[in-house]
Amino acid sequence: MLCAVLLLGLAACGGKEPELGRFNPGGTAGRYNEQAERAFARAHILWRGETCSDPDLAVTLLTEAVELEPEYAQAWLRRGLAYSDKRWYDLALEDLNRAVRLAPTPESYAYRGLVQMRLGNYLGAEQDLTTAAEMNPGYHRAWNFRAATKLLNGNVPGACEDFARGCKAGDCTGLENAKKERWCE
């Protein structure tokens, strides 16, 4: 009797079954054009950490994504990184500028700062990296990239401070390398 009451109560509780979302075997988020998201997903798996295994393919896939969805900030950011891996820094900076305009995140500022550093614009790099670090003090890349910028600009004490902050945020590689080179204690 108790089971019958529970079954009747559960059946009547919601009245109508909730509608299921669309079937999504490709793992797309549904925020952008599905083809653009698939192209982005195919490009994204080319990265292992900071390294893109095939920058040419990444650029091709991400170009497809941004042509289909010009507001797709992550696609602009990733294509900028792929261009940077190819050492096409001017194109990388254009894409990262677009990524910052569309989504001003610590990641977009940090990677734009990295490309500016590679172009020799240490002032612009430091400004972007400072913004990234202020937005997220726990973002180790911002601290370590800014430390590298300061080191290249001759500010060794400032670089050591930032490497220590990057280490505190979770990545001690920069600090360990700086200590090996005897730049930092």
C-alpha cells in the first residue's frame, strides 16, 4: 500500500516531464554556430599545455570558427596563440586585440602581453600582464610572463618578485630557472 501511494505521489509531483535538451554528441556548448564550435574543439585538442602540435591546422580550423562566428572570443585568442607559435607576431597581436575587446579576461590580457613581449614592446606587455594579474592574482601565467618581461627589460629584482608570485600561484618553473641562472635567490 505504501509503495502504491509513493508511486502515485511521485507520478503526480511534476505533472509534466521536463523537456530534454538537444542531443549533443559533438560536445558543443550551443553558444555559437555548431560548425564554429566543432572547428574550435578540433583546434583546441591540438594544444598540450602551452604547445600547439600543429599551428597550421589550428589556424585553418580557427579561421573557420571566426568566419562563422566573429564574436567567438576564445577562437580569436587561440588563433592568436597559433600565430604566435608560428612566430607571426603581428597577426597574433591583431587576433589577441580582438579577443581582449570581445572578452577582457586575465587569459586574453596575459597572452596579448606575451605577444607584446615577443615583439619587444615591454611597456605594453607589462601593462597587459599587470591587468591580468590584477584581475586574477592567482593566475600564475600573468606573474611569470610579467617576470620574463621585467627580466628582458633589465629589472631583475622586479622579475624575481614576480617569479615568486607566480610560484605562490602554482607554477615555480620560472623561479626555479631564475635561481639556476643566479638571477634570483
